[in-house]
Amino acid sequence: MTTKACCDGGLPANDNSKDAPKGELLMLGDLPCYEVGHGAKAVIAVYDIFGFDVKRTKLVCDQISQAGYRVILPDFFRGSDVLKEFGSFPPPGGIEDVVSWVTRVAPFDKTVKEVLGAVTTHLESKGAKSIGILGFCWGGKIVMKTCTGDEKKIKCGCGIHPSFLEASDVEAVNVPQAFMPAGNDPPIDPVWDAIKRKPFHSDCFLKVFKESVHGWSLRSDMSDARAAALANEAIELSIQFFNNNL
């Protein structure tokens, strides 16, 4: 489930609002992170290909924290992002360039190890008893890959306009999942059909945002009332999902 829809979504809109992120920056070894909120429940946010410096992404973390969560946004690209890499978007080679770059700068297996290692260890040291994960775009793949294993370090996962998903990913998943693809994302039916065979399927949910394009939750012009409503709806649905499963 990788598609040129990622490129068709365009650049993140300029955020001219006076809102400023309320969290703090910290380092987990060589991994930069943004963290906001506190409490016994935590959410790990995995950003999209535009990376760590997009203000809207941090404001989404703030929004989730206001519902009673400690939220951490690791910079798995370590200072890079798709614009810094290519200088323009879409890049000259289109989605093939994006896939090649993201799997090189943040290999899935390495990123999963960091989530289940340094990031969860840090959250537990801060008192987190229950941890969920939220992924955008390529982060949706990280969600699926971290929601596995006997330890169940991650209690549930949510993907908003997720990419790279395959039905085979579901086999190892053992905690509830939520999916919110855009209208121009590839059909998620094979993944959802596999989820429906899981014993926890009643705790999962799927909503296709037919009116929206890939990336809408983080890239939309939030000064546009309709765009902002759709973007905020996705975040509020993710909060409800975490409320029900953490």
C-alpha cells in the first residue's frame, strides 16, 4: 500500500497561526525527541515524510496531550526530511525517490527497535503504564510492526493516511488497530479483512476520509474551516481510540 498519493498530497500548508508548541526537546541517546504532557498513559507519534520541524505535527501532539496523555515525537530522520533531501516536492523521481529515501534514512527494523527500546523505556521511566502509537504516512508501517510480540509493550496502534501497509503485516499484530486512510489512498480492504479475523477485531475501527487527500491531517491549511474540521476529526478519533484501548 505505497502510492503516488503521497506525492499528490502536496506540501504542508504554511502555518501562520500564533499557536506555538508547548512541549520540550530532549535527547534519548542520539535520538532527538519532542515531548509534551504527562500521566500514566502515553502515545508515541511517528511523523510523516516532512519530518520533525513541521509546527502542525507538534501541535497535534499538544492536542493529544490535552486529553491526558504524555506524547513523544521522536525524530527518526535525525534532522532530515523529504524537502531537505531533495530540495523540492514531489522529488524528480516521484514516489520511487520517496520510498528509497525513507527506507534508507529510517529503516523499518531500526525504527521499530528504537520504538520498542529507547522510546518505551523512557516513557516507562516517566511513569507510563500503558502506551499506544500513532503513525502518519510511512509511520503507519511502524505502527503495525511495533504492535506485535508477547510483551505487548504497545497496547494499540492507529494509522492516519498510512502507507506501506500489507495484509501480511497483520499476521503478527496482536493488539487493536485503527485505520484512517484518505480517499485517494489505495484500498485498505485486504488489510482490514485480515484484521476482521483477529480476536480483538471488535476493538478496531476503520474510517475512510473520502473527501480528503493523503496527508490531510498534517498538511492541510488550518485557516480553511472545512480542511481544519477534517484534520481535527482524524485526531479526535485517534484520541477516542486511545481512550478506549489504553
